[in-house]
Amino acid sequence: MDFERARLDIDGPVATLTLNHPEVMNAVSPEMLGGLMKAMDEVENPKNGIRCLVMTGEGRGFCTGANLQGRGDNNGGRPDAGSALETMYHPFLRRLRNLAMPFITSVNGPAAGVGMSFALMGDLVLCAKSSYFLQAFRRIGLVPDGGSTWILPRLVGKARAMELSLLGEKLPAETALAWGLVNRVFDDAELAAETKKLALDLANGPTVSLSLIRKLYWESTDNTYEEQLNLERQLQRTAGNSADFKEGVRAFLEKRPAQFKGE
């Protein structure tokens, strides 16, 4: 399915959402965000049977940040650089956060600016060896956005988050792996196949519980210990009422692989 500067390919239970403006290394524009939001409608439509989402970039890059063409040229006025965040970027990021299925980002090249924010939204962040991350905002006199000031210190600590943001230096994929910023790094030629393998494993899993696991970890960073215990109790009740749980127990007792249906 083709959308404006975005593409959605559905292969069984796995969907791949591709940022599709390779001429500018998939820099994000209002048009792309509109296309991505329409693609998400299809991802979340039950009739499509999608149980795992992968995001990647077309061509040589994952995403090099916001498309700056035409930005700052408004006849001497001062543009509100924050308004686009609330009206366009934040709704998309919230949809990714609240997805009821596992979400993988497959970083096939540079992930800079808000592109780095998109990449780090993945439950699993998979990278090509040649890829790198860049907090590019300081280079144009802006502050990090796309939720990166929330995500980065929680992944790598305040010191490294500040270093990345204040210095604006490239972070190679293998260093990002050593820092705990990403999950796995593959040879460039192997990234797509390895991403598909992991996506299929997740899609064929108990996607009710996998989606609840996502929710637990997203909520955990802001919850007290007692609040998190209560949320675990609540979501365990939900998972325990699923058909997947019944199938999992039955398969364990019968010593066979479980056949989960995501129900």
C-alpha cells in the first residue's frame, strides 16, 4: 500500500512501514507524517491481521530528521517550531507507543534528529553496521524532540544523553550497542533477513501478552513500585483470560510447540 512518502507492505502477520522519500534520506515532512498516519490506520485495522510492525527507511538512510526545506523563511517572522510537534509528530509517536503489537525498528542507515527518536521507539532496535545515530538538533539551534530527552537518559544515563545532545557527534551502531542503546547489529546485507526472522517470531507469538508487556514497560518508568505491582496484577488478569494463555498451558502439558493466535 502506497501513501504519501510512506509505504506499507503486509506479509502475513508482519507489516513493514517504510519511510519513503529517499531523495532527502527520508527526512520527515508534513506530507510524510500524513502518509504515516494513514498507514497506521491499516496497521491497526483488525481485518489486515497484522501482529508485528517493522519500521525502516527506503534507500541508504533510515531518517535524517525533519525536512528543513522552506523552514525559517517566513518573511522575517519567528516561526513556532514547537507547533508542528504537537499537531503532527506527537500524534504519530503516541500511536507507536500505544500499539497493541510488538514494534521493531530496522535502522538501515543514518538516524538523525527526529529520525533517531523514531528509531528508539522500537521495542527491538536492530541496526546495520554502517548505520549511526545523531542528535542533530544543536547543529541548527534547536533542542532535542520526538521524546528523545525522555528516552535517551533512561537508556544510556544522563551523562551520555547530555554528551550526545550537547556535542552532536555521530554515534556508530556498534558503539550504540555497547552503550545499551540498541539491541542487535548486523552486517548491512543481513539486516533485512534478520529483521524478518525476529518479526515473524514475535508475530507468531502470544501477541495479547506481548502487547501487555509493551504497556508494562512503558508505564514502569513513571510508576511507583506499588503502582507497578498493581498494574502487573491487572494486566496478568487480562493475559490469563486470553485464548493464548490456555493454548500455552495446554501445549506445555502436551510437550508440543504452542500455536498462538493472538486472541
